[in-house]
Amino acid sequence: MKFGKLWVLLLPCLLLGALVGCDGDDDDDDTAGDDSAGDDDTAGDDDSADGDDDDDSADGDDDDATGDDDVVGDDDAGDDDDSGAGDDDSAGDDDSADGDDDDDSGDDDAGDDDVGDDDDSAVDCLTVSTQQDMGFIKLCGGTFEMGCTAGQSPCDSDEPPVHSVTLTNDFWMSETEVTQGQWQALMGNNPSSHPWCGTGCPVEEVSWWESMWLANVLSSAEGLAECYALTGCTGTAGMDLACTGVTVTSASGSVYDCTGYRLPTEAEWEYAARAGTDLLYAGSDTIDDVAWYDGNSGSTTHPVATKDPNGWGLYDMSGNVIEWTWDWYSSSYYSSSPSTDPEGPNTGSGRVIRGGGWGSSASGARVANRYNHAPFLRFNFLGFRLSRTVP
């Protein structure tokens, strides 16, 4: 409250004393406020994801929030009123954000915070930051129901049982799938089989190994320790790269403890896609609102961020291209998955891929739907997005 306004309110008290009741309380309260799996044995691919209509379109809008330093959904990231999307109490979040519900971590300009900055833990949820022309949104950790929830029916046999998962780390997630232009800027080539779609379209024809390779290149470009030590590699990323093993470089061996950029875990992916809801798709119960899939894609990719985002500002999680995640795949994993920070089984023959693509059916684009491919495979419907644990 301004002092001038306070004086006007108090003046009647001074003149009339007990005849006038005065309340000095200011009602304007801003309280709104893997396991490294060491050796990647690709033999015996369990690729239930195989190029079927489980692939889904992204959203593509060239008008994305990438590069926007404002809190998503908030016209002024510096506003001390945390009732916007920067609220520490974001959907699906168990108040694990900053631990301070009153303020914006003392920073009147949330956009000043860099993904590579050690002060990231002080940034409010849903802050946007840009690194190497990639927009990232900060998601605060929390607890959610994963798997075949009520909103996902009918489900496939590998989606039950529904189980509670808690993510204890805040993390950055890229707003869109990595694009052809972003890949080319970092890697110097373009492996995509849809080059005519343009640099704003998602990169595809990228193996699991190659997606991790780009994550390491981005980490190095930002002066961060690479998350992955790839071994037995031959060829060139984006062309014919093949590796035989990977080790997570964090002291604990957990991808959650990596300093640099990485693939999201399957749990992080679903948590981000759901955005605190049980909508059928990432951002809507109507697939055409949020996804390019076999019903509207014309059998090709589309520029990212041209469909609506989900509630946390993430585009194309139900369509455009299917996305690699870190985890090994097991159809029965949910029956034994840890309730806190799961990283998938210790071994397997396929890596989990999530979301829908331009050739996916509507059912294949559901946020709970799961597939897998052997890590060396490349398809024109398969790409990825990146994440990074907030320090």
C-alpha cells in the first residue's frame, strides 16, 4: 500500500478517535503465491512401438514461447503477484518449488535466470529460458498418478497399474521437440527425411544414441558437464552413429543428478505431458487442438508449436513426432516401479518412446500410451526433446 493512501485511511481515526473504526490491514496479499544401464545390448529389439500409429504430431507454432523470458501465462514475470502460471502451487506440484509461497525468490525479473545459472533453484515454476536457441520451461517437482488413470481409458496392457510417482527434483523441459534448425546449428547436418518441412519442424531419423550425443554437445556449448559417457561409438551423429554402451557421469550414477542436458525419464515425460490434469491428450481431450496425427497431418511433420500447448506451455507432446526417453522398456515395469524418481528397468532391449506422431492414431497419442524401439533404430516419425535437472 502506498504511504499516501495509508495516510488518507488513517486520518479519520486521528480526527474522530473511537467514533470511527479503522483497519490498518492491507488486503492486497500476494500469497497466491538410470540407472545408467551401463551396457546397451540392442539385440532382440522389443519394438512394440514400431512405426505404427503410435506416432503423433507436435504442435509447431512458429509463434512459440521460445526465447520468452516471461513466466508462462503471466504478462509480467517480474510481477510480485504469484497468482499466475508462476505460482509455486502449480498443478501436480506438491509445493516442492522454492519453498517460499510469498515471492518470486527475490527476483523481480524471472527472465534474468539462465538455465545454466547455479541460481536456477530460485526461479519460479514455469519460467521460460532460452539456451542455444532452445526454449526451456522450468517444471517444479511433485507427485502425480502415472499410468492408466480414469481419463486414459481404454488403455493398453502395459499401462496398468496406476501408481503414485514423486519427482523430487525440479527440472527444465524443452518447450518443443528439437527442431531441424536446432540440430543443424549444433551438429552441422540434417538427418531428417522431411527437410522440405523447414528448419522449424522437428528433427527425425535420429537414433537414441544420437539424441544423447546432441544432449552432450549442448552441455559442452553451455559449459556444463556432459551427462553421458558413450562408448564403442563409430560413425557420425545424424548419419550413421552407432555405440555399444553408455555410462551416466553423475557421482551417484543417476540421471537425475546429472549437471548437463539429457533425455527426460519416462516419468518426467508423463508428468510434464499431464501438466497436473487427467486430460486424454497433452493439453486437451480433443486431439485436433494439440496434435498433428494421422487424422490431420497429411502424412508429414509440421512446424513445432502450431497447435495449442498444454497447461504448462509445452507443445507437441501428443503429436508431430514420437519422442525418445531415457528408460529401458518393460511391459510390466509399473508393477514394481519405485514410487520416487523412477529411472526404468536396469536392462532391456528397447528404450521407451512416448507421445504421438504424424502417423499415430488418436489412441496412440494419449499421454499414458507407451512404446519402445531398439536404441539404434531411426524412423521418420521419431525425434526427441531435452531436459535438465535444476541445480
